[in-house]
Amino acid sequence: MKRIKKITQTNLFKITSLNSLSIVLRLFIGLITSKVLAIFVGPSGLALLGNFRNFVGSFETVSTLGFQNGIVKYVAESKEKETELKKYVSTIIISISIASLLLSGFLFSFPDFCDELIFGFDFKYSFIFKAFAIALPWYALSLVLVSIINGLGKFKKVIYINLIGNFIGLFVSVFFVSKFQITGALLSIIITPSLLFFVSFYYTNKELSLFNLIRFRFFDFKIIKNLSHYFLMALVSGVIGSVVYIAIRKNIISNIGIQQAGYWEAISKISSYYLLFVSSILTLYFLPKLAVAKNNQETKKIFRGFYKTVLPIFIITLTVIYFSRFFIIKLLFTKEFLPVSTLFFWQLLGDVLKVASLILGYQFFAKKMTIAFIISELFSFGVLYFLSNYLIKIFGIEGIVMAQAFDNFIYFVALSIYFRKSLF
């Protein structure tokens, strides 16, 4: 009993419990959203949404200059030093505002080019890219403000922001998809995050009084130089990663059809739901701790804490998911998506390996190991791209999830060797 009481009193347990409640609500909201999408847009519509999400993700990365993880680190280190904190917050918000406005100008000026690049010549959605141009600055600033709150250690407020964002997303998605089908689904992807700006601004302003804090005289180019490492890292993972996934999806469409691409998008959607738990715990709890760890012994303690608590629970959860896969497909989608059941084994296996390597990969961000990160990511994306192109010819759509599992295994082994001193 004493041990249980001791565990329940730890910050990790408290954060995990609140975060778990948040994720349960997000999953419930995701269930409704997925069902609406399945009914109104079908597998082929999901494939188009997948391409657009990857496009939005790449612009999100560039518009925030990839600073998100760096913001968490530097705000965490300077939160007790008022002058430094003013410099960091002012520099970050001013630079990202400029970057996002420049990107918005590009989107608004070349919507037809973006439309053909992402959707091809068979679909005409250029006005979506103009709408995205208007939403992008708000979207980028929202992400930055959440990172600032995270760096301040206000974990509960980050979870509250995410919760409110998911409820906004639910109402926006259901309304737009039911009214405008695929067009509404595309619009909901960009409207929801931009509306979240007002929520994140409210919570951040309560902590820092942003109007008094942000001044051009606090702008410091040295901070941009320090954060440039994160831009290079995010450029590889965010932009190149998105390009690879778009290329893989286009390859699926051209070789085995848009319906099959929709099945891959469906299993990826399911995967994203249960990965919410791990990714949010890593960002909220483990990344700030890794950022301030002073030696290998402290880092080892953090790694072991993750492998002893989070990973076993995750494996048990995935085992339950595998045996419930037919029920999950019918619950989240429609009977039209039942072929997705054949993709579960390799997807779940790959995700276990992915989660095992995630905590190691966060060390790259925590310690600004830029070159090592870029090499590892480029190698991983290269393996995924060529393996998927090869295996799809032999196993069809199942070859994609097999390629992901093999890629995650190779990545985990490589990181285990690279971080062996901190790990073992």
C-alpha cells in the first residue's frame, strides 16, 4: 500500500492521470470525427486528406522555424531569469510571426501550383490553399505559445489547451464535413488549429503578460543562432518526412489505387490515436527532464523510468487493440474499411519499436545533437521510402506497414548503439 501511495504522489503519476483523461476524451472525439469522415468521404477521401495533412505539417514546421522543442528547452532553463525570458519570448514570437507571414504570402500567390502538387490534376482545391494562407500565422503562433507554457512547466494548462482544442475540432469537423464532405474535411484541418490560437494566447498571457513582454528591443539574433539547430532538425523530420509520406501515398495510388491508400490512411489514423498517450507524455514530462539532465547517470534514470512505466503499459494496450481490431474498425469507420484488419499486426509491431526509440530520439532535441539527428532521420526516411516501394510490389498495401516496422526496428537498434552509454 505504501508503494502504491508513493507512486500516486509522484508528478509523473499525476501528469499521466490527467493526461490519460485528456486522451480518453480526445479518443472519444476522434471516434466521432473518424466516423463522420468514413461516412461522408470514404477511403478515397481519407487518402486525399492524408496528403493535405502532410502538406500542412510541412508548412507548420517551416512557419514555426522548427523551434518548438528548442522553445521548451530554453524557456525551461530561463524561466527563473526574467531578462533572459523576455529575450527568448520576444525573439521567438517576432521571428515566427515574420516567417509565417512570408509563407502565407507564398500560399496565397501560388494556390494552383500547390493544388497540382498535392492533389494532382484530377482535383481542384486551390481555394483551400488560400484559406490556409490566412490561417497559417494564427496556427504557427498557437503552437509556439503552447511550447512556451510547456517550457514553463505548466503541464496542466498544456493539457487543458489540448482538451479545448479537441472540442473545437469536433464541432468544426462535424459541421464542415456533414455540410461540404471532402471540401469541409480539408477546411476543418486548417480552421481548428488557427482557432486554438485564442485559447493558447489566453493561458500564456495569464502567465507572462505577453503585451508587456514582447518588445523589438528584446530581439536577440544570438537566440536565433542557438535555435537554428532545431530548425535544421525539424526541416528534416517535418518537411522531408512529409515529402516522403506524400510520395509513398502517390505511389500507392498509382500502383494499387486510391482506395488502398485510404486503407493505409485509416490504419495510420488508428495508430495516431493510441500514440497520443506516449507522445504527449514524452513532450510534457520526459523532454524537459532530458533537457536539464547533467550527465549520463541522470539521463539513464530518465530512460529507465520510461521503459519501466510507459512502454509495458503501451505493449499491453496494443495487445488488446490487436484482438479487438474488427470491433475498432466498425466503431471508427464503416464496413467498407474492414480490409484494414490485415494491416494491424505489422502496424502494431512497428509502433512498439517506434515508441521504444522515441525516448532515445528525444535526446537529440534535448542536447542539440543536430548532425547525428539529421543523419539518422535521412537514413530512416530513405529506408522507409525504398523498402515501401519494394514491398508494395510483393505484398500490396500490407508491404507499406511491413516497411514501417522494419524501418522502426533498424532505427531502434541504431539509436540503442549510439546512446549505449546513457542507456546501459
